[in-house]
Amino acid sequence: MMSNLYDALDLVRSFDASLFQIIGLSLFVSLSAVAWAAVIGVPLGALIALNVFPGRTFIIVVINALMGLPPVVAGLIVYLSLSRSGPLGSWGILFTPQAMIIAQTLLVTPIIAALTRQTIEDAWVEYRDELTAMNIGVAARAATLIWDCRFSLTTALLAGFGRAAAEVGAIIIVGGNIDGFTRTMTTTIALETSKGDLPRAIALGGVLVGIIVIVNALAWSTQRLGARFSGA
Amino acid sequence: MKRLHTLAALAIFGALSMTPASAQDKSIVVASTTSTQDSGLFGHLLPAFKQKTGIDVKVIAQGTGQALDTGRRGDADVVFVHAKSAEEKFLSEGQSTKRYPVMYNDFVLIGPKSDPAGIKGTKDIVAALKTIKEKGAPFISRGDRSGTNMAELKLWTVAGIDIAKDKGPWYKDIGQGMGAALNTASASNAYVISDRGTWLSFKNRGDLVVAVEGDKRLFNQYGVMLVNPAKHPTVKADLGQQFIDWLISPEGQKNIADYKINGQQLFYPNATDPNA
Amino acid sequence: MTMLAMTTDLPIALEHVNVVAGGTSILSDITLRFSAGAPTILIGPNGSGKTTLLRVAMGLLQPSNGRVTWGGQERVAPQRRAIVFQRPAMLRRTAAANIEYALASADVRRDIWKQRTTELLAMVGLSGLGERPARKLSGGEQQRLALARALARNPEVLFLDEPTAALDPYSTKAIEDVLVTIAAKNIKIVMSTHDLGEARRLAGDIVFLNHGRIAETGAAADFFHAPTTSDGQRFIAGELLI
């Protein structure tokens, strides 16, 4: 075990080029997924929070449930859709980073939408009178509350990133774990472990955990920053 | 206005993230097996091929059955697997028009040094399997429709054992690749059938050693096929055929023979063997 | 400074307004008119319905029955009226940004925002605090900022719900001074208060509420000199009205 750890540290220290390619791809895929999930999920969550419509409760329950969508299921759905013999086969993006981004977006969007909905709904209770008294229109209300809740929403985005960065089930199915092309930290850890090449797996595991810790630290400092604008 | 800049940056980033790296670059998708990948063969072969032709080969490593299914869906251009009967079925379905033998290696029965079934060093794989079953010695099966798995199942049949019916708790079907199977065998002191290539490059052996080898029935042939462009128009037939042609060319065959781990050759080229 | 109004919200007329919530009657048969002129002060014990009455008159609450009209029209959007709540909600931005938000909501031209913001901050005695996060202001400062925010919308009618209830005397005076100033500029003030002294100081008219009904109305001078109802008399004598 210890020799594996030392080898792992050596790998990281030597700035093994392929290691950094893998890390770079992981960040690219997960950050892109979070960006897309935010673009879809934040307005969606705000829309649901601020409007009454038939089936609202049902939709909220479904989105909350989808937060727990198993990554392999998401991977399977995207795989079947993007396969050449599937409905979106003509896009030709199976086994590419784009497919991985789509799969992770599928996983992260419910998280961001659900957290946004909860946050905006709570904020609306607080601001309802003031915004109604100022005759603020429907779209402007959403924009105002989203900006006002920016610290909580950033935390939601960071939570989404954590989920994306940590998963392997979806991206290994739709990405194919192709060497130099769709291999990320998590898929490489899975592969190297199965090949018995533990130093590499441990090195990547360490980097991945390190990134997750940094993300959590960012979440924490965002909360602290938010306190600056929120009073005591 | 700062917000507009952020929005613009996000939009550009979003657009970039969705453009495939190169829509029309020279690349093919090859569906192959976990044993060829885990042995490190592709890491050795593909750079040479890329240097010669400029074609990027993207390998999806799955079990043989899964790889052939990927071909059937048109998601791969070439399939490179090792289960002749499954490959011939693929041909008969019209999913490919020609099968090319490429190389062979052999399977080995791996087991713990402690050898609970008492078969270490014997030469008869069928007898060894019978003994394992009689003694209820722990045995790991890949259970994933891979070439190795199909070979294992065939050997049980040759031994006259209906393994699906007669298996007991000693027989563990894990549904995973060769590396995972070896890891599991190492951790649970069990026997497992592996291809030699993966075994030679496997780094987590623990107490595992080769128990039985050399039986003619452990022969393992690899074949490559181009997915039929008539059935799947998006297949990159020209580039795919270039890859196949290179594999069976003297240069490609030499590359295969040159791949060694610790001085030991893993795969034996035999594209010219008419019976392969 | 005052824009020429195309429509007016005054007079605000409540006709036989009832508000029932959860089986309880909060306001019963309120018929009332708020007309241009001196401030109208709502007084009455806790739970008498003052807040609810203000919310109905502002248009934030639909009555269970009865009619509310603004300048003779029903269902008029709150463009010429504003309200300061007992516990105002501050946006998570600076004090100045809060005022700018109100200016934007009233479609005030962007190029005069800075100037208006400075003026409004000065008017409520918050000069120099523009860049502080609004939520970091003290209670009194937040109340004054809420007032500045309401005034940013250049209202014709300004509602205030017990604005000085939780404030120290300094902040109370600051707010009352502003109210006196803007009342002199012909902004109609409708305010509820707990503080009879404050009512005496500011009122032109008194509306005395008890148990969700209008117990008495009248000019302030008349009411404080000689209330016509026994409840009114007992109230200004400082008795607890159950």
C-alpha cells in the first residue's frame, strides 16, 4: 500500500502529461455540464417557484426525485438516444466528450432546479409584499430573486459540480472511456483499478478528492461572502 | 453591464463546449475487448498506425458480445474481438462482409498459490475444470458475454458440465471485465480463466499464479471486421479498411509480435493462417 | 420634480369592505375614503385590523367582499402609490442599489439615478451610507432606507405601517420630519401608529379602528379634544380596550 502511495505522489509531482490531460478533460466535462444545468435549471426552478399552474406539486415531486437519478441510468438513456440506431444518432456524438456533457447535465439539472425552486420560493415569501407593492412584473421578479439569492444559488451550483465530478457511471457508458479522448479522472480510476495499476489510480483519486475539497471550500467561502450582504 | 459580459462569456463557452472537437477529422471507432485493452496492446499499436496514416483510432473496450452489439447499432466502424462463433454469426447477419484473422494468444487458468483444487501444473484444462467443480473450489466467471467468457463456457460444455444448472456457491459470476475478474480472484483466492495478455500486464496478482496452461483447447484467436457500410451508411468504411489492412500487413503483424511485457510476447500474429 | 400624472389614485374609496381569513373576520363593513390633503392616521389597539386595512387600500390584499377603487377605477396597479412596511425587506445589495432598484421599477431615467439616490439618502438622513450593504444597516436606518425607496417611486399616496414602532427616538424623529416635509409637498400620507403622541403630531384626520370596524373618524383636532364614542374616549385616556 505504502509503495503505491509513494509512486502516486511521484506521478503527481512529475507532472505526467497524460495525467493533466485527464484532469483537464474531467474539469471541462463537469464544468460544462454545470453551466448547462444552470442555464436550464435556474430559470426552471424560479419559474416553478413563482407561478401557480396545474400539476405544480407533481412537477416538484418529480424534480426532487430526479435528484437521485442513478448515474448509470442517465448514461443508459443518453446512450440509447445518441446511438446511431437511436433517435439522435444523426448527431454522431456518441463516445465523445459532448455526450458526456449531456449525460452529466441530465444528472445535475434536477439538483440545480430543485435547490433553486426551494431557495426562490423561500425568498418570495420574504419579498412578496415589497415586490408586489413596487409593481414588479413576473420576469423581473424572477431576475430580482435569482440575483438576490446568488450566494445560495452558487452553493447549489457547487453542489451540482460535486455530483458531476464524482460520478463515473454515466460518462463511462456514453463516453466509452477512450484513451486520450473521453477518459476522465473517475473513469481512469475505474480502469486502472481493474488493471491492478494502483499508483495511477491513487494519484488520480487524490487529485479528485483534492478538487472536491477545494469546491467545498469555495462553497463555504461563498456562504461567508453572502453573510456580508445578509447582515448578522 | 458586467452581467452582460458574463452572459456573453457563458454563451461562447456553452457554444464551444458543444462543438465536437473535429467533426470530419480522420478518426475511426473500434469496438474491441477489455482483454486487448487491458493488455496494453493498443497503447503499443495505435501510435504506429497514427504515425503512418494520420488516422486516430478510438477504442471502446467492451466484452466481445457487447462490442459486436455496438457494431450492430452502427456505433463502431470496426470490431476487433476474439470469439470466432460470435464473429461468424455477425457475418451471417450481414453486419460485416468479411472476417480477417489477426493474431492469437492463449488462455490460461489462473489460481491461488495454495491450489485448493490440486490442479496446479497439470496440462488438461477440461480435467482441471471437472476437479474444480467436484471440489467446489472458488471460481470466478466474467459472465459478460466477452470472448473469454464464451471460451470459458465452451470449456464447461466440453467437460460435460451444464454450468448454468450445476453451478454452486463456489462459482461466482461477476459480470465484469478481465481486470476486475483477476482482482476478484486475487482477493478471494479463486480460480479464473484469463487471456495471457491481460495476465502478463496485470499488476495486482497477490497470490495468484498460472495453474494450467498449454492445452490446445485454450487457443484464443482474434479476428477483425469492418462494419458493413451498406447496413450502416455512417460507417467510415475507407478509414476502417485502412486499419484492417494495416493490422494484417507484414508491418502491422510485426508490430503485434513486437509487443512484449518483461521480454515475453503476448500475441502471435497469424493473419496468413487459412484456418484461423 | 413631480411628474404630471396621467391618472390619479385619489380618492381611494373602500365600500363595505370585509376581510375574512381562516374563519375569522379581520375587517367588517369598512366604508372609508382617503382624499388628497393632510395625513390620515389609523389608530387602534393591536389586532384591530390596521395593517390589513392598509394592505387593502394599497392593493396588496383583495377584500372578501366589498369594493376598492383608486381614482374611481377598480384594480389599478400600484404605480402612484407606495408602502413602507413595519419590517421592510432589504434586497441583498447596497443601500444605494436598493434605491436604484426602486427608481428602475418606476421607470425613472437611468441618467438621473445617481442624483436622485443622493437626494433621497440625504432626505432620510442616510448620506454617506449609500455603499453599505443594506442588510447591515441598523433597524432605524433600514426603516429610513425603506422610506427613501418608497419615495423613489414618486408616489401620490404613501402608506406606512407603524414605521416607528421599533425605533429609537432619534430615528423616529428623523422619519417624522421627512413625513412632515413630504406632506407639505402634497403627498397623501396614510399611516398607522401605536403612538398617540405621534398621531397628535402628524395627523390631519384620524381613523379609529377597533375589532375590525371603524369605531370613529374625524379631524384630529376634534378627535383628540373630544372623541364622540366611549371607546374613543377610553382609548385616548390610555385604557386597554378588550
